[in-house]
Amino acid sequence: KDSYKDVTELHFWVLNMRCPWMANLHCGRQMNHHQLSSQPLLNLSLPTAFVIHGYRPTGAPPVWVDHIVQLLSEQQDMNVLVVDWNRGAANLNYFTAVANTRQAASNLTGFILNMQAEGASLSSIHMIGVSLGAHLAGFVGANLKGKIGRITGLDPAGPMFTGATPEERLDPSDAMFVDVLHTDMNSFGLQGQHGHIDYYANGGFDQPGCPKTIFSGKSYFVCDHQRSVFLYLCALNRTCNITAYPCSSYSDFLDGRCLQCEAFKPASCPVLGYDVSKWRDTLLRLGQTKAYFTTTATLPYKKVSYRVDMVTWNQYLRWGVVILRLHSGKNFTEACADRRLIRFEQYTSTRLLIQFDEDLQPIQKISLRIATGNVIGPRYKIRLLHIRLTPLEEPDRPLMCRYDIILEENIEVAFRPLPCDSRL
């Protein structure tokens, strides 16, 4: 792989279900660019996925490449080609690597045209580009007039692409379907919308569990950016099953204003991952969609989301933070409604999004507390006429309700959930 003569030379490693591991060099094969139909591991009648790495300042191979090849080969019977453009990407000068993406894209375009000439369908090609590789995939798609079947951009690179025109970066016209995952928009990732659907993990900025100070060394710089790859790996492995909620902003999502998925019925809201067949047509009809989700700090990353509806009957206006605890046997999990104060008014319905790090079942008891920060003076009371918890990602699970609860500020009240009359 280190024998490049110039950036225009690419290396390809082909693998499929009969040869799932790139590490097995007796199985995965480096490919020539011509006479592709004679390659023993390449079946041009099958779909083909291209995996394209990003900027590699040291030239070391990505730690995730074997894993993504394995997981892609398990999705369906298809070719998986790892695009090695390390000669162009491995440079201490990032700006040189950016310039090299055009040359690498030109070479990859020629390779795909050879595939097409020998019988491959452009619509069956899926390009998965990481960071700078996402824009490289976009350039290839533009060269092929947007006829590539799909491009997935994993946190497309931001430096040198911020403010760029659609022709100078990944955009929805580069393929028949473009999906983008954002995890580091305030550093190495690109802000904005660049696909038919853009997923914003934790708003697309700082990721849970990633270092917050420079004293953490290299991890401080790459953790948020690399999280896009690890989230996608988890989705391919089907251990995450992360639902994303279309919404105009992250704050509106956290405020519980975007929890309906009417546009996608009978399907759910879009789920991050490889299979987009349930949502593709709707997303193409909508044009460009922003979708948000939150995660935990560690695998499997998935949070458990509940829509919480409350109707209050207190005489005076009250404010507080809602804290819920779900109990199953001796175990419990606790969460609050984001970080905002909730306004409680007489005969007012309040809708919240509350997300838990653990999925406990069955729920045998619920604890509720309204935290106000008030430590002096008399404690005020809030009367709840009704509280209903709706599991958002598990429609087959029962709704949980309780009626006529008296709450005292900063005091936890526990109750057993009752069946609800109807699902609203």
C-alpha cells in the first residue's frame, strides 16, 4: 500500500460475503483497474459498497476499517471495496490533502466507469466516505452526474469546506440518495445540511464521553469526529437501533416539540443505519430533512425515549425541573427533561421528552420529583391531574398513566403506573 508513485494512483481491496475480513490477505485481494469481470472476488451483478477513508496525517490505516468491512458484508450479498488513497491523504499539510481529493476522485470515477462498462449498475453503488472521504465521494458522484445510488457521509470535513458552494463539497445532487451524520460541527466537521437527510448526534457538536480539555491529548481532537464512524458501526451491527426525529432545531427536539412521525407512517421516524428503504421515498419527496437524536457516552449509545404528557391543576404559576426515575425490581434509571425549567399553569398540558440511559423492563414503579432549587420558605405544591408516559421507539409496549397526584417541590413521590385509556 505504500508503493504509490503519485496521488492519482489508488489501491482497491475487494471483499464480499465469501471473504469478509480485510485482515485475511489470502482472501481479500488488491485489484487492478481493468478487466474487472475477471476478478475472482468481484461480482459486477451484485451491489457494491466503497469505503473511503479521510485525512491520515501519519499514514496509519484507520482502526475501524476491518470492522466496517465485516459489518457491511453481513448486510447483504455484495462487493465491499476499500479505497486506499493514502498517498493523497497522508500528508502533514491538511491543505495538500484537500487538494488531492480532486485527483483521487478523478481516478475513482474512472474505476467506476470501467465497472459500468463491464456490466455494473451505477444505481447499485453505495459510497461511504469518512471526513475528507465524504467530499471525495461527492466529487465522484458529481463526475457521474448524480447517478450513483447512494452516498453516506460520516461527519464530512469542515476545514476548507465551510462556506463552499455545492460544487465544492458533498451535496444532495451528488447521488440518488445522500445521508449525512454529523458529530463534530464545531471543529473538524462541516456545519449545515448536505444530504437528503442529515442526522445530528447530540446536536452535531460535542459528544458524550469525549474529552473537554486539550490536556487529554490526541483524543481531545479526534474523539467527537470519530464518533460518527463508531455510531455508524453500531448501527450496522444493529445493536444501536437509533431513531432520529425530524425537527427544525436541536433545542426544539429537546423541548419535545418534534416527537410525531406522521410524514413517515406506517413507518417510524428514520433509523440510523444501512437500510433506508422504509424512509427513502418520503425523504426524497421532502427534499432535505434535519433529524436529531441523543446518545449515551458508551456502547451501545442508544437512549430510551419517552414522551411525557402532564396536565396540572395548581392555582398559581410554578416553575421547576422534572426528574423521573423508573424502577424495575431493585434496579432503577433516572433522567430529567433536558436542563430547562418547566412552566406549570392551571389546566395546562405540558409535553416533555425524557430519555434514559438504560432500558428497564418491566416498569413496576415510577418516581417523580419537581426540583426548584428553593431551600428556604414553605414548599409549594403542584397537583397533577394526569401524567402519561409513551415509549417512543417501542410502540408495542403499553402506555403508563397515573391520575391525581399531589407533588411537593423537591420531594420525590413514587407510584405504580396504571394502564392508559388510549394512545394519543
